[in-house]
Amino acid sequence: MSSGEVVLWVVLGLAAAALLAFAAIVLRFVAKAALSYARRKPLQAVAFFALPGGLAAFTATFFGAGLPLAMGIGLAVGLSVFLLVGMELG
């Protein structure tokens, strides 16, 4: 392995560590706001998670996706909508 490859691997590792640190900081603030919203209005928080997630899972299975894939899509959509709404209203 040449010295140029070592430098590239080190830079790649540092970039990956910086990206993970940034994602952790952003996720911490988003989760804090979403949990604050969920504590104040639990029924609306459940609705903001379950309705878009269920609709996305139904749509995915309707168009031929397997059940595990549809469940993953529904979970991702429901969680993202809940986090966005919680962040805005929390």
C-alpha cells in the first residue's frame, strides 16, 4: 500500500467520523423536539406516526412489494413524518 492510499483511507475515515458526529447531533435535537411533542399531545403523535406509515405500507404491498419490505417502508415513512411534525411543533 502506497503512502497516497494510506492518506486517502485516513481522510475517508475522518470524513466518515465527522458525518456520524453531525448526524448524531442533528438526531439528538430532532428526537428531543419530537419527544417533547409526544409528551404534550400523545394521541396526535401516534396518529402522525401510524397513518402515513400504514398508508405507505399498504401502497407498497398493493404495488407488489413483499411484506417485510412494505413494513420497512411504512416504518421509515411513519417515523420520518412523526419526527418532522414533532420537530416543527415540539
